[in-house]
Amino acid sequence: MENNAFVFETAMKRIEEIVYALEKGDVALDKSLALFQEGAELIKQCSNALDNAEQKVTMLVKGEDGPQQTAFDGDNI
């Protein structure tokens, strides 16, 4: 993923693959450490992407009188 643009969904899929490989337990120690490091970096990138998305949503929800508190109801999506 170093040469490609970051895509959240692709990163999440790769994290799932890494978790699966590490949970299986049949990966050599060096490879396990490399996978763990890759996963940690992807998690950091995903967290940053989610933080940015949250900031954008907050900006979109702001009215002229400042932020408006609205309850999120996940059932309405």
C-alpha cells in the first residue's frame, strides 16, 4: 500500500487478513512481527481517516449559530 493512495476499505480488509494470519499461529516469528507492524500502521491510518471523516461531518452539521447537537440513530441509514 506504500505506492498506492490510501483506501479505507482496502486497509480494513488487509487488517482482517493480518489478524487471521496471526491468529492461525503458523507464521514464523519474523513474519509475525512484520505483519504486526504492517497492521499497526494500517490501524493508525484508518484511525486518522476516521478522525478526518468525523471532522468533516461536524463541519457539515454546523449551522450558522454553531454546532447543532443531533442524536444519531443508526436505524435510519
